[in-house]
Amino acid sequence: MRTRRTLGILAIALIAVAAGCSKNSNTTSSASPSTSASGNGTALTIGSANFPESQILAEIYAQGLTAKGFKVTKKLNIGAREVYFPALESGQIDFFPEYIGSTLNYLTKQQDASRPDATQTYNLLTTELKKHQLTALDMASAADQDGVVVNKATADKYSLKKVSDLKAVASNLIYGGPPECPTRIACLKGLETVYGIHFKEFKALDTGGPLTVAALKANGIQVADLFTTDASISANGFVVLTQDKPIVGAENVVPIVRDATLTAGGSALASAINAITAKLTTAGLTDLNKKVSIDKQDASAVAKAWLQTNGFM
């Protein structure tokens, strides 16, 4: 997966997006247009959130579309959804690889926990997006959820197998996750309101990133919000607890594009995006994450190799 900012902080963050403050901002994909390029030269800006999988996906789409003849600019590592989604709505970015359930929850102000059924969640999302002049193209079979993850020592000590098992022991445990976690139904808010789980402490760390993994491994936290495609889970023997009450539903990857951009790009743009999406799988995402987060390969190079393997370059 996937604390609401004050207006002042949000405004500053949006200015930073526009200025390209990220080290990856305002860079054009380095992929060379292929001989089968069919794009009409439409220019678009692709964004990513501040975690590796989002950056990998943005690189895949950016390089793949560049190879098709589109003029792509990247603004990577923007931040959390509370920052990048308003940038998408305002036109500072045109395209974002998203997740169906988390985006639905964001648009409904965390009042509509996403359903386990991907099609139902996708249909609800498309209805909400229309209000914002945004379109969800085809969703992928690839899915990545917020997982409630414990280290092995904690799982063994308290015989933890499902999320509800935490309720009796949470007062002894520290929970870690992204700063936005307390306001999100798929994170701390859902654990408190749906399960009645209240931890000894919450530590704001990063979004499914190295700080959270390191803290869980060192037992600085005992429970964490990590993404289910994070290769660090199996590498460190962490345990993903089964959610016996749904606070996280379907989280298939979905490209969200501004209506104006789709109109400019025509059917060639939608077709190019959908072709890439059709090749994304959950196992594939996990492998890509491993290459970047554990093997320390460059996200751009990993994306290029994936595109070449799948016949896009």
C-alpha cells in the first residue's frame, strides 16, 4: 500500500511538485522510440509516490510510452496521495499508476472501505473519478495491499495469525507505518475503528520503505504497515496477519489519466497504456520490488529490462 496535511503544508508541497523539487523531477524518459512507434507526439507528465513500487511503475509506463512516440516527463517521488492527487487533479501531472481501493478511499474521504471484489471497487472508483475529470483505464491483475505485518519473534510470542489476535496484546506493542497511517482506513484508522485495536505507540516512519523494514527487523516496532508485494517480508521471515474483518479490499494497479490528456493522446495513448497494464502481475511486482529494494538495482534500469522482456522495447 497505499496524517492529512494542513492546507499550508499541502500548498507548499504542490508548489514543490510544480517546481520539480524531486531529484527525479522534470526528466524525460531515456528510452529510444522504437520502430513501431505509434504515438502522436502528445506530451504528458507521469508521477509517482514516495515508495519504490510506485517509482518502478512510473518508469515502466514512462519508458514504454516514450518508445511509442509520446513525449513523457517524469515527476517521481512526489510524496503521499494527499500531495500528489491534487497535483493530478490540477494538471501539474497527467498520469499516475494507482491502486483501486486506496484511491476510492481517498476520494470518499476514508468513508468507503474498498470491497474485496476488484470489479465492484473498480466500478465505484470510475464513478468517483468522473467527478474530477479523471479516467481509470484497464486495471491490472497485479495487486498490492497494505498488510498488517509482524516480525517472527512477536508472532511466535503471542501466537499471532490473524489481525484480531492483536487486540488482546496491542497495548504491549509498537506499530509503525507512514505518517498518513492514522487517517487511513487501510492502516491505523481501520485497526482502531474496525477491530478496536489500540497500540502502545504509533511510530511515523516511511511508506513501506527501508525505515519501516529496519525498525521491524530490529524490534524497534513489532507491527508494521507494509505492502504485500514487498520482498522484504519473506526475506526477513515477517508474518502477514490474515484480515478477518476487511479494512483493505481489492488493490489492483490502475492507471489514472486526466480526461484532457486522453483526448489529446487519442486511442493510441489508451491502447499503449492498456497493453503495458495487461502484462503486470502480482508475482512480477514482487520480483521488481526485490530487484530495487533488496538487490539495490536502479528503478529505471529494472523498468527498461522489464519492458524489453515483455516486448515493448
